[in-house]
Amino acid sequence: MGQIIAALGIIAALGIIGTLVGIIGTLGIIATLGIIATQRHSSSTNSEVTKKRERDNSSCSEEDQKIISSSSPSSSTPRWKHDVFLSFCGKDTRRSFTDHLYSYLKWKGILVFRDDESLERGTYISQELMQAIQESRYAIVIFSKNYAFSKWCLRELAEIVEWEEKKNLTIIPIFYHVDPSDVRKQRGTFAEAFAAHEKDPMVDIEESNTWRNAFTKVGYIKGEHINGDRYESPIIQQISEKILYNYKMLNIRIHEKQKIVGIDSRVGEILTLLHMESNDVRFLGIHGMGGVGKTTLAEIIYYRFSSQFEGSSFISCIRERSTTTPDLAPLQKQLLSMIMQQEIHILDYREGLMLMSTRLRNKKVLIILDDVDCEKQLTALAGDHNWFGPGSRVIMTCRDSHLLERNKVNRYKVEPLHTTDALELFSLSAFDETHPPEDYKDLSMDFVNYAGGLPLALDVLGRSLCKKPIEIWKGARNNLKANPKTKIFDILKISFDGLEESQKKLFLDVACFSGQEIYVNFKKIYSADVIEVLIDKSLLSKDDVYFKERLTMHDLLKEMGRQIVRSECQEPGRRSRLFHHEDVFHVLKNNTGTDAIEGIVLDFPLGGILGANHGEINPAAFSKMRNLRLVYFCDFAYVNFYDFRHIKWSGNPLEYMPSDKLQFLRWFKYPSKSWPSSFQPKNLVVLKMPYSCIEQLWTESMVLPNLKELDLTSCEDLIEMPNLTNAPKLEKIDFSWCISLCKFHSSIQMLKQLQELNMCDTQIKQLWEGFVDLPNLKKLDLGSCRNLIEMPDWSGAPNLEKIDFLLCESLCKVHPSIEKLKRLQILNMFGTQIEQLWTESMVLPNLKELNLGGCENLIEISDLSGAPNLEKINFSCCKKLSKVHQSIKVLKQLQELNMYKTQIKQLWEGFVDLPNLKKLDLGSCRNLIEMPDWSGAPNLEEIDFSSCTSLCKVHPSIEKLKRLQILNMSDTQIKQLWTESMVLPNLKKLNLRNCKNLIEMPNLTNAPKLEKIDFSCCISLCKFHSSIQMLKQLQELNMCDTQIKQLWEGFVDLPNLKKLDLGSCRNLIEMPDWSGAPNLEEIDFSSCTSLCKVHPSIEKLKRLQILNMSRTQIEQLWTESMVSFLLI
């Protein structure tokens, strides 16, 4: 550590340390991507350094090279407003492929510009579109049959090609049902189109030639050819992953040349340890000192290789986030939701453990756990290798190598750089060259030696000295020699003093006020310009945490910022920010506050019960804090209620709190019942008072011109909404779980900027009457409003995307104006009393999820033909529903259909084309008498017919389901699954439990990937099929309570079999030969009353953990010669 401090001391003379702070900050110290330098000692010459640089670059992937070449340390980082610009012919693809691609890209967090149909189109493309092209990183050009007939599209394409040449815009062509060679050579329909344009007097020959050249150039770019021989969804996913990979690599500044030093050698070393080709599950811990680049290296592995896995998840900042979510359930939820690509609900840590240990067993996943620091985190997120499917890889970054060692995790240590790589990194930062100029060589080596191989110091030194005259270099070196013991935070303070005032404020606010919620809300308080400046300087970075963008700061930067605040004054009351609970109580108890204080955070250490030790507090202590901007009294994760209940106030704190400059107020469990009339915070941007005792905010309209968010979650005594007339900038309102709130205030109609409104679990009966203009409202949650009797008129909220009426038990009708919601994507009506959704087809072109589960009065499915983009439908537990509407056949994007526990007798008749259907649940449909024809749903992956007690036959078209992974036919009346072998190459789970009429096992020869088979309680089943020997991936086999006499004869190779249950097989007379199943861990022969002997091959089962032979007829378990295997 002394070496590091000495290295960082180099910068004391520069007075330009902002860059150092910056490099530390970006995504876990991005600058340390010099981490990625090799570790060998070398005394290479400058030419050798140059050769090594070229060699490292040549080993990068083509995509990385393009990213690298797009910018350099000496040039400003390109500013893109959009990640992707979509160019397409609306007539051909707007409502099909383009819409699906657009939606998927947005879902992945990629910023997409798609020109809307409502934009006025003229002869020439608008300035808006030209600017959008210029501000985009990628352009996806979708060539379709009518693309060239549109002058608009051609001029768009010409502009794209021009900017591809000017500004490194990357073009990705998609040839949608057209031949790429026809595009290149303008043949076919394209020839017709160009011929028409060339006859048009409004198109001159020069422009026509420009279009042809653009067509030819883009036609030669390698892209995606869609001609009907492949499904579109995997192609869309592949395009998105490619863009996302490059986008992420760019965001973490891999494109800067100095960051590529040795990158592939480090990645290669890690890949050797991960052995990606192996089918086993591997854990790897990347460890090293803080700031050496562990997180960055893990990010590179993730973004390079995640597309090779069935699912992936990157959980960042675990150590920090564990302090705010101690039971770790939110982290478990994030991990599972990212991998399953749907929201997984987890109540608590224990439920999370159960789901983590079961949901991913059959998935090959890549998981990154960043900054792990305790056993509980490992247990919660990666408790056992058995949690994950074959081929999975779990990588964790950690400072504590002993933690990894105790948990038997393979380790990779990230070391500081050696001299050659250090000089190269420094030179790239200072000169944009792999070696220094001759007259700077000795000076450069001096700085390299001071840095001691720390990538962070090398990079920052180089940036700080870049383009400075040699006299400055010499002065900096001399000052370092004169002050060899300068402390790191003193050095950083010099840089901090050079920032502008607004930048200082934001930096210190983020450093002192930890927590995801604050990070998100700073974007509402500070201007985008201030935030962008600090991001550009790498003092802050952007991160995605469970689909929410937030600002982040590295631990070292946080500590530096906090040290700056501590050094302001020994007396906490004279500091600008109070962030330690003892300092807060000191100031409040002793009334030592001053106008120096700008922000207060009060949160308790986990498990601490500190409030009880501080007696009564006089809120007048706030009165001297005239410059207070931020107040954050929060009990993280709501686990320490006891602390806040034991803080006693002698009065109403808001009566004394200065409000003139207050911007952010979050007070968990605010103690008073009223809002004092004297408290008028006109600059307030965020107001959050969850779990408070407050009964009423303000009686008349409060002037809050800057308020953007109002959160009164779980204020159980709140009886009415406040008048919000004079808060016109409100974007988000949350009154959820205000169980005494029964009336909606009419001032809602003034909130033209409102985007989210949450009123769930309140007592309101009506939302609003008549037309209310809320043009920006996107999300409305009225779940569990059990007194709500009617929907509002939707006409004034045309941009709604999500509506939730979950468990609104008094709601029985859908307002017809719902047809106005053309952007609606999710409609949740679960548990309502509606009998019919709508009478005629409603045109809802963007509706993707429809949930009518638990609607017990629903008697029929409505016409869904006006919602062709539906992906997920839930009619489960609609007990009166007996018929499926024929419009189901038009839902080409449908992926999940849940009809569980309905009264339907038939799903559909004949061939129905549902090419994207993946999951079908018909469990407990007791009137269902036959399966449908599967020919039109070839991509089904999971089918559930469990407890369909009238179903007795399998449709032969099941053989068409080549992607089927799970088939559940338990508790049905089938006698035979199929007569001959069915080719189901991806089937992994087969459940025929309690099929009492099943007389024989099916032939499973052509289902080689089966992992789990359940024939338990099939009381008519008496014979075992020999095809079992083909199932090399089989892990679990359950034959309990069947009539079989013998399992298999002789040697049967089942290398992955782990669990075998033959309990209560009363006719079983002998054990099988175990030699071919050496990995068995659990065997159950309980109540096998005819079994009297143990097969001697049992000693082959070296991994056997549980053997149950209770209530059998055996006289001897094993002979003395067999005992030895127990001791291994």
C-alpha cells in the first residue's frame, strides 16, 4: 500500500488531479484496464514496445478493433444521442419485423431512434432525421422489397453512408426477404424502383447515382439475411447482443488505446482457468487490491462471452448494495430475472435460496458477482455448483483471497504492471504513442518508477501531463522528490479544488450520500450538463442495475470525497455534509448546526439499535442550517424499524427546518401527523415520506414549481391526496398502500408531465371523471384497490404503456376508451370481476401482455385480432371460461399461453400457426379431452397437461416439437405416450406421475437429452423400456410405486444419473448393475418388499450419499470386502 501511496504522490505537483479521480471512477476503476497488461519482466526497447502494441491489437477481435479505432485518448469522446437509428420501409416491415426489433432493443436498454409515422413526410428527409442519423452509433438498414421505391428511404440511406464515412457510424444491413446480391447490383424490384426514379424529372442523375452507390456499398457489408428459413426472434436477439456488447465496451472506455495493453493475454489466462469447452460447472474468483481492475476484467469476459450462454447476469457492487439490502433478496431477484428474462418475485432471502437452487439447474449460465466480501453473499447467489446447468460459469471479484480459499473457489490474482507494460500504458496516456519521445524518455521512466506498476496512477499521470511543456514535467518530478510522503487524499484535494462549484457539489453529494435511490434522484436535481461533465472526467459513471440507470462512484473516490468533507472542520456542525449517524446525533443533540451544512444522511448500521440511546431531540437544531439542500433519513431495506421509532422529537421537525434551498427530502417514518404551513420548500425536487404518521400534507395548494417526485408509500393514516395544482412538473406519484386514502384529488388533471401514478392498495372508488389530459402518463398501478368500481376514461392518456388492476375485486367492466391506448403494452386485470373484456375487436397494436388470470366471472375470451403483437396471455383460474376464441390463430408473436384450471374442452381445431409459442399451460383443465395439432407451434419448449383428468391420448404431431424441453402429463388418463420412438432432441423433463392407466414406458431412444423422468405412482406400469440406456444426460429417475420387477439388465451406461427413486416397488426382486451409474448420489428402495439382496457393484458408487433400504427383505447389506468403499 505504501508503494501505491508513493505512486499516487506523483501527482502532487500537477494540480490537475481531476483526471486521476475520474479514471478511478468509471465502472470499478476503468483506467485499470491497464490491468490487462501482461505480468512478465522485460527490458524491451522502444521498437519492441511498438511491436508488442501491434501484436496485442492484432489479437483483438474485429469488433474490438473497430471500437478501438473509433477514438483516441487525444480526441474527445464521441457523443451519441442514440445507440441505433432504424432505416426501413414502413409499408413492408413497420408492424412486423421492425417493430419486434425495435421493442427488443428498447427492452435491452438500447436507445433507438425510429421515425414515427406521424412525422410529416415530404420530398426530402427532415432536419430532425438528419440530426438523428448524425447522432447515432449504429444504423440498422432493413432492405425489403419496396425499400428502393421510397425516395425518403433512399435519401436516408445516402445520409447514413455519408456519415459512416465521416464519423465512424457503423452500418448493419438486414436483407429482409430480398437477395443481398440484388441489393448490391440493383436487380429485381430494386431495378424497377431505380428505373422509375430515373424517369422522374424531380430526381437528377447525380442524386440517382448517389443512391445506387449507397445501395452497392451497404449491399457488400456483411449483415443478416432473412428469407424464411430461420425464425426471426433468434436473429433479433443476435443483432441486439452484438450492439449491446459493443455499446458496453464503449461505455467502459475499452476503445481508448491505452486500455488495450495486454488485454488478450489476461483474458486468455482467465479463459484457461474457465475452460469454456468443458461441460462441468466452474467457479472462478478474480482477486487483488482495490483499484487494480478486477471489475473491469470481469466486465470484458462478460460482454465478450455472455452470448455463448443460455442466460447471463452481472450483479455489480454487491458489497455496497448488501448494506442496503441485507437479506439479499433483491440481488437474487435481479440475478434470476436477468437470466430468465422475466420478472421473478422473491419475498425474502429463504425463498430466494429455494428459487436459486432450482430454477437454473437446466440452464447454461454465465454469472458475474462483483465485489463479494462475505460468506452470506456467496451462499445467496452461488451457494452450490449443483444450482447451475452443465457448462455454467460463475465469476466473482473479491479483495479477500481467503474468502475464496475458504469456499474452495479457484483463483486468479490481478497483479500490478511490470516496467515494459507500465511504460507503454503511461506513454499511451501522455503521448498517444506506445513509447515516449526521446527527450521525454528519462522523465517518463521517472514517473513510471514512482507509479510502482499501478495502472491507475500511470494512466492519470499520463493524462495530467499530456500536452504540457517539458518544464511542467520537470517541476512535477522535482516536487515529487521533495514531497515523497504526500498522502493520497491531500493529492486528490488539489484536483478537487480545480472543479467548478456545481461539479464539486454533485461529486461530494454522491460521495457522501450512498445508496441507489439517491444516485437515481440526483439526475432530477442536477442538470444533465453537470452530470455529463463529471462522467466525461470519469468522476462518475453510469450503470444499469436491474434495468434502472443510475450514477455510480468507485469506493476509492467515495472515501476521498468523504475525507474532503471531514477535513472541513473538526466540529461536524461546521461541515458541509453529515453522513455518519453519530455525527448527525452529535449535531442535533448539541444544537451545533450551522449554515455550512448542506446535506444530512441518517441511516443505521445493520442490526444497530441506536435511536434508543439518544433520548429526546429538539428539532430547533435544524433552524441554523439555512443552506440545507438534502435531507435523507432512511432505514435501509426497512429492517431497523426499531431505531426510528425510538428517536423522540420534542416538536415537529419541519416547523424548524429551513426550506428555501431544500431540494431533496426523504424521511422514513416521519414522526409528525401534520405538515406545518410555515414549511414552503419552493425548490423541492423530490419529496419522499414513506411509512410516516402523516394524516394530511397541506390543506390548500402548495407552490412547488420544481417538484418531480412525490412518494408517500405506506402512510397508513393519510386520508386524502394533497392539492397538486401548483406542482406542474411532477413526473412520479406514489400513494401505494395508503390504506386510509379513499378520494382522488381533481388537481391530477394539471399534471401534464406525470409519467407514473401508483395508487395500489388504497380505498379509492374512482380515479377521475370524464376526460383528463395526461399526455405523458405511461404507467398506472391500481392493484388491490378493492373498492374501485369503474375504470376512468382513457382518452386523455394515449401514451399509457402499463396498466395494473390486479385484485380490484369490485371492478367488473372495461371502459371502451381503452381502444385509444395504441401504445399500451401490459394490461393486468388479474382477479377482477369482469365477465367480458370487450365485445368487438379492439385495436391495440402494441399490447404484449394480457393478464386475466383469476377472473372467475369471465365467460368468454374476447376477439384478440386487434392485438397481433401479444406475447403473453394468462387466463388461468377463469373457472367459467370454456372456449378459446378463434382469433388466437392471428397471434403470431405469442410466446406464452396459460389456460390453467379453465373449463375448456378443446384448445384449437386443425392447424394453427403460432410460430413463436414457447410455453403452454393447460394444467387442471379437467374437461380437456384432446390435444391440439402441434404442427403450427414448432418452437414450443414447455407443455403442461398435469391433472387433465379427461385427457387420454397424445396427438401424433407432437413429433414436430423439436425444441420441446418439458412435457408434463402427470395425473392424466393416457395409456400410452407414443407407440414408436418420437424424435424430440431437446426434451429434458418428462413427467408422467400418477398416470394410473399407463401400461408401458415409451421408447425414449430419440430423446437423448432427457435429464429428469418421473413415472412415480403409475400403478399399471410393469415393464422398463430398454431405451433408457440411450439417455446419457439422465440425472433423475423416479419409478416409485410402480409394478416393475426389474430396472435394467447388465451394464447400462448412465454417467450423469444422480438420483434414483424406486420406493414402494413391491414387485422389484433385484437391484440392477450399478457399474454404469458411478455418479449416483441418492438411491431409495424403501418398501420394496420383494427385494432381498444388494448388488455387489454398489461399491462402484463412490459419490453415493443417501441409501434408503427401509422395509425391504435384505438379510445382509454388504460383505466385508465391500466395506472399503464407504471409507473413501
